[in-house]
Amino acid sequence: MTDLSKLAAIKEMIDTAETSINSAKQILSEMLGGKTVKSEYTAAAKNLKMTENIIEGIFDGQNMISPDKRAYPVPANYASKSKLVPGDVLKLTIQPDGTFLYKQIGPTERKTLIGRLGFDDNQYKVIAEGKAYKVLLASVTYFHAEAGDKVTIVVPAKKESEWAAIENLLPKEESEEKEE
């Protein structure tokens, strides 16, 4: 494992821990009378199903927003592997042992773009059609991508989004290979 991939793995672990801590703070705040998450996806999630152990919600790029406006952290590896984009409908099943199982049940309409991967402000981003889209570190490491690589991404077709999912790493062109 190279130093760069070790750093990427460490960053992913820290990001996952931060997401879990933020979710725990959210739940604690709600239990103590605090407010729930405010998101553009709370209205879309309002009419979805919610029982004691099955919760449906809308993916916002990192979390699933439930009908009661809570944010449930979606594991980055699952979001990455499933190529989730904001607006996708997910179902969370809470197992008797407390395990969280996510399943995509309603993909939003998507469009595919081609862009270049970059790294700015401790966040991987893909610049496509003049816009910067955040992407999950898990996707970058899965494809063994590096800043400067050309990638295809998927984004919601009918709604602006700050997040995208990496669909694939494009092969390097001959001119790029000669530069290395």
C-alpha cells in the first residue's frame, strides 16, 4: 500500500468517524429537545414509510434523510459501490442485533458527465461542465484514481447537486502517458 493510499484510507476512516459522531450528536440533540436536520431533501422524504425497524429516506450525498428529518449516515463504501446520487430513495432496515442494512429502492433519474478529478479543501471533486462536484473518497480509492485523472460521473438529471458518484475511470490517453 503506497503512502498516498494509506493517507486516503486514514482520511476515509476519519470522515466515517465524523459522520457517525455527527449523527450521534443529532440524535442526542433531538432526545434533549434539539432540532432535526434541515435539508432540501426533508420535504421529499416527508411521505415515505417509517416503522420501528424499517425507515425509508432520501440520499443527500452522504446521509439518508428520513421522514422525521433525521440524518442516518450511509456507509461510504455502499454509497460508492451502488453509485448513489442525491435524490435516490433508500430503505434502511434495522436488524434485531442493531445492524443497519441499506438498500436503494428508488433511483432518481441520472445523467452521465465526463470530468477531471481534483483535490481541494481536503475533498475530492470532479470538474465537469464547469461545475465542481464532490465525490466520496471510497469511490476514488476503489478506482485507484488520482487527481488529474479523467472520470465519468453520474449526477441527478433534473436537480442541481453538489455531489456526484464516480461511475468509472477513463483510460489515460497516449499523450498523458508520455508526460509521466
